[in-house]
Amino acid sequence: MSLLEIENLSLSVRNVRILRKVSLKVGEAEIAGVVGESGAGKSMLGKAVLGVLPGDVSALSGEIRLHGENLLKLASRQRRMILKRSLSLIPQDPMTALNPCRTIGSQVGEVLSLTGRRSLRADVTRWLDAVRIPFAARVAKSYPHELSGGMRQRALIAAAFASRPKLVIADEPTTALDVTVQKDVLVLIRDLQRETGVGLLFITHDLCVVAKICGSVTVMHGGRVIEQAPCENIIRQPGHAYTAALLKTAPRHDRFGGGLEPVPESLVESMIAEAESFDD
């Protein structure tokens, strides 16, 4: 049985379809990627799993099963209890995700206390050490504005893994970081995932990031799944023209000469028409 199974999930906002019969799986101890352009529905998919959809979004159909239990059928209180024990999030923007009025240590400690364990200063320091923050005891007493973006993201990663979840959802966790910092953060997430054995749903718009960290990939466009395959297959031999076009928009060390190629307008237009017909 998969850790997370999403089957034929459709969402709408005021009768406008934003997810179209999306299905994907995340296995135990697997890193599964979801990739696509802005507006493809990636982050909304993650919010649906976490149960934090905006108030004007409604689920039309489908199931979200965690360890075989359909979360969409549960009462809100029961669902919150399951999600608190089993899921955590690495958010997209480390510059705004932390409370500016509280220390880093208190915020990581709060996550530990929510799991039913006592929040000891040593535990907080140990997790800050685990995400390779230098002078962890000092940083625990610091406020977010005193840290760089990369250090803030490391603190958020510590908070996500400290709760010992079954599944971590990483929503574009490197988008707001410098390229030189991105690599270190990706290696850190991959190493912690291997050490803890959690499942990881990695949401990104960057196929280069997917190639470095993910075992399987779901490519999305217009709220629907375009292609699903092991990461190596997607990179070496994409099965859909859109996936191939996305690969051409990304810089690669083994491709010399010529600039990056945008996704052809004709392909985008045809895919929009396909997405609209998909709703019928």
C-alpha cells in the first residue's frame, strides 16, 4: 500500500476548474516530484492534501488516501488529528513563513510540543544541528530577521522533520534562495529524508531540481496530469511534447550552443483546448 494516494481529484473555484482528475502516489520512504509551470495546480494539490484549501475552493470528486484512509470523508476534527500526527510542510518562502515576533527556538519547539513530546532546549538545538546550522544554541535564541534566507529555510526544514511525520510536503522550498544555497538545501532535504525514512512530495517548477532529488515525477499543466514516470525516464526520454518542451527551457551542463527555448505557443494553445475538453 502506498503512503499517499490521490485518485481522480478535481477542484474548482467558483465553477472554474483548477484540478482535473489528478491521480498520483507517494510510497513509503519515496521522494515523488510534482513539476509544472506557475498555475499548473501544483501548490493547490499540496494544500488539498494538507487540508488548507481556501474557503472558495470546493472538491468536485476524487479521494485523498493516507495509509488507505480517505481524508476527504473524515470529519474536520478527526482529519486534523491525523494530519497533525502524520504530515508536515516545508513552505515556499522562508522570508515570510516564520513568526517575526518569536525566536527560532520557540518556533521549532512549538512543533515538538504539538506532537505530544516535551519541548526541551536540547531537542531544539539537536534539530538545528541536524540541519547544519552553525552555532545552533545561539541561533535558537535569534529572531528570523537576524538570519539569512538560507538559515531561515534550514530552520523551517528542522521544524518539518522534528515532528517525525510520515509524509513531508515541500512546496517549492528553494524558489526564494540563491542558486548557490539551493544545492545545499536540496542535499539537506534528501539526506534527512533518507535518515528518517519519511515519504516526501516535492513540488517545484524546476526540472533541474527534480532531476537531483526525486525518484518519480508527475508533470502537470492546466490542472491535469500530463505524464508520470521515473525521474530518469522523464529526463532522458520524455513521453509528452510538453515535458520535452519544459526540458528545453532549463539550462543543462551537457547542452552547448544556442539559448534556452520557450515552450511553443502553439503547444500551449493545444494543451489549453485539451484541458477544457478534459472537463466534459
